[in-house]
Amino acid sequence: MTREFQTIRILFADCSKEEVSLALHELGKEAAHFDVKSVDGKAEFKKALAEFNPSVVVANCASDHSENLYKLKFVRSCPSFVI
């Protein structure tokens, strides 16, 4: 029996290349199918939410606190996301 996987679209916001690489390495262990986009800043974040339509958003919580609060509030305001 062949297992079919749904592609998971992951948006990394303000994460370093090392953080993204580590996350992808761990995800690869589960043989998941995923598309990845990495962005920096509010404008890129908003554009990626609209155009990339991610399944999951991963944000660097160690970065600027006000930026992270903005991202959380913005995602909460989008009806297509569940938090």
C-alpha cells in the first residue's frame, strides 16, 4: 500500500539560515513532503501569507518582541488560520 502525503507549506519568519536548516533536517526524518519559504520583516511576511498560503508559520521568538506580536495579531486576524 502506498502512503500519500499532503504537502505542508511552511513559512519561516525572521529565522536564521541555521534555524531553517535544522528544522528542515528534522522534518526530513519524518519523510514529510513540504514547501518552504523564508521571509524577513512585516512587508515580506504579509505578502507571503497571501501568496504562499502556508499551512504552518514558524517565527523566531528570540527576535524583536514587537515584530512577533504584530505577526501573531496579523495571523489571528486571518480567517483561514487556526492558532
